[in-house]
Amino acid sequence: MKFTLRPVLALALAGLIVQPPTFAASHREAPITALDQKADITDWFTFVSPEHPDRVVMILNVDPFLEPANGPNYFPFDPGILYEMKVDNNHDGLAEVTFQFRFQTQIRNAGLFTGFAGGIAGIPPITALSGPGSDGLNLSQTYTVTMIANGQQQDITVGQTLYAVPSNAGPRTMPNYNALRQQGVYTLSNGIRVFAGTVADPFFIDLGAAFDSLNFRMASGGGVLPASIDGDDANNYSPNTLAGYNVNSIAIEVPISMLTVDGGVHRASDKAAVLGTWGTTSRHAIQILGGDDNDGGYGWAQVQRMGNPLINELIIGTGYKDRFSMDYPQNDGQFANFFLNPLLATVFGSLGIPVAPAPRKDLLILGQYQAPICPGCGPGDAGPVADLLRINTGIPPTAAGSVKRMGFLAGDTAGWPNGRRLTDDVVDIAARAVAGILVDGTKYGTAIGDGVNAPAVAPSATFPFVAPAYDGRGSSHNAGPGLPGCPVRAGGVCPAN
């Protein structure tokens, strides 16, 4: 039996990974994840549950741009990847609580040409994830959830077999997909709820305009949004590149008392209410060729991580992106200059947008425990510079009708950078933060935006909150330039220019 070094370990041996080898938004935002799409974290969300305000929801989305019609196997989770959700509760930049997810794949009928079949050739439609009604679920995935707290490891599945929800093949194969998907919501020990499966990608952005050197569409304000568009939290005025695409999602809802440093639930003014969260994907550092993905390797090497959205994508330089992806948050001091003097701010300035001068200590709110997210934190509580998505669990969720896409910048204190919800417009928020709105909202508050103000599909009101996967047979990408998808425009057509 042969073995090989994974590329991530080779980079570690070359000195790119500086931490001890304990091995532990963005779409393909770093070179290493452009080559390893299954391990690419597209988005990381953390918010106080609107269903149960005594709980926190964390969502890890991976594997971007999944075409709903792309059979026959669609998009299973990778059994060779360790998916983790991490929580820092004592402001040291390290994980005190971790949830680990591992997937296993079962092929039930090796002779069948497709992963899912139903309503044909005597195979009944797929109406269940297991047992009667699951005959056509040829490619099935189960997974385990392990919680690590204070060094103690615990399987929290309480003896259940957890099934990942497959992609939506279409109405003949899966005639009631929403009911099928609901079967994938499980209650574990201590009232924890989990879900894993393919969903409609909730991210929203005009990627084409953003990466054509910020060539935003004039029909949507040319990158500076008029008040009528900027104030509309429900409609899109430019094409949403992610419309029509699916993504793989893992969601967990955990009682706040299981995450805080002392097991309590605290007021917003108490620093103990504030958590730092992030998600990671890792692969075996040494992989035995021919071995099973679940036991054919040794050690873990981190491939990707995400705390705040768009940090690696918009802030970190390309030559440092892989190192950022594979390093640990407590080592982020080495990247501080990207926050203190971001190149994107210089780009904005070259376009005539007023930009706050460097050094940009205001942006360290994304890298340290500071007010207003942590009003109880003093100078000694800031912790190391670490890219964590910080959330004040003492701030209750905003009522559905009052949610603002601009989050904290619009006075909605339950939105990013206080955690991140599915409807937070992190593209516009991040762009304005880079320009300097946190320094002086009047002087550096240009309404930079891409004209995409909401997800293509509204999130669900109940756990797991992410919307069901698009139907493969009925899939289309109808929100591109010159195509339907911007209903507030004449004819509902998204602008090309």
C-alpha cells in the first residue's frame, strides 16, 4: 500500500504553515481552494436563532456553483474532508468548543447508472431518506457529529443515523422535496439541532462586475447607489451571479449556555456574552492510496477557514491567500497590515471615492474583541488579532419585518459585523467599511454597492433557515445580464451595463 503527502502538508514542510502541525466569502477566493473546490468554504454564518433566542445558529457552506441539473451523482459531501465549526469563548483566539462533521457514502445499487431515480422502471419516487420510500436513493450519505469542549470529546448523535439531504433531482424523482428535506433535520443531545444537505446558495453578489475591476453597472448607480436603491432591502437591481446555483450546507443550532465560557446566558453589556466563531475544512496530511477516506490517512491539515466574510477575498493579497487559508486565527497578526492599509481602499480612492487615511485601526473591529460588538470588553480583553466572526449573544434577533440588509450600519444591531445572517449584504457593508464609514459616516460614507440587495430565494423562517435546493429539471440561471431576474426593472430584465 502506498502513501502520499497531501499538498497542504508539503506547504507546511516548506514553511508556509508556521503553527505546530497538530493538523487541524467567498467563492474560490484562494489559489488552493480554486484547485480543491470540495474543501472551499463559500460562506460562514452565525446568528442568534429567531426561532429560539436562547440558541445560536452556525452554518457552514462549502463547494460553490453547484449546477442543480448536473447529475448523475450530483454533489455529495467529501468523506475525505473533516468539516469543523469552532467557538472561542474566552477571547484568546483559540477554540474552546468545536463541532466536527464526518461523512460516509453508501452506494446501494452498484448497477444503477444514477445516484437518484424514482417514478420509473418500477422504482417508486423518493419520499424518504431511509427505509420505505428510499429505494431510489442509490447514493446515500450519513454523517456523525462530535463535540469537543474543554478537551473532552463526545459523540452527540445519541445513537441516531444522520442522513444528508441530497440535491433536488426533480419532480418525478422527488415529488415532495420540501418534505424530504425536512426529514434531514435532527435533534441531538441537549436539544442541539443539525442539518446537512444541498441547498440554494444564499450568497448574493454581482461577481461579474466586481471582478471586472469593480466595473459596476451604471444602471444600478455605477457602484454608488442612489437612495432609492440603497434603501430597498428586498429587491435586486443588478444580476445576482449565484441565482440558480446550489451549495452544500451544514447547519447546527446550539443552546447559548453550551457555548459561553461559564455556561451562562449573559446580557449584551457583559463580555461573556460575546463569542468568536469560524469554520474550517481539513484533509488528511498523509493519505494512503487505496485506503478508505475515513481511515486511510494520518493527521489533519487545514485547507480552508472562514470567520468574517470577504476577508481573504477582498483584503488579503493574492500571494498570501493560501497561507491565510491554512493558518490559525491566533497567528493573524502577520496579516495585520492588510487591515491597517488595505489595497482596496487605495483602489476606491483612485475611483474618486473619499477614503479614510491609513493606518486603518477602525478595521481591527473585525480582528479583535472591541466595542460596539463587545461593549463590556476593555483594552485587556481585545485578544490577539484574529479573524473571527464575533457575535454578542445578548443582543436578541431582529423581528422579521425590521431586518436591515446593511446590519449594524443601518442600526440593526443583530446584523454583521455582530455575527452574520443570511440576508446581511456583506458585499456592500464590507465595501463601505473599507472606504471608512466606521471612521466618519458623513465624510467616508459613500453608498458603495453592487445593486444586489437580497438573496435570490428568501431564507426559510425555520431551522435550518437556508432555502431548499433548486430543482434540477426546472433549473435556470435567469438573473444574468440582459435576462429576467431584476423584477423592479422595466420588463424585469437585469442591466448589462
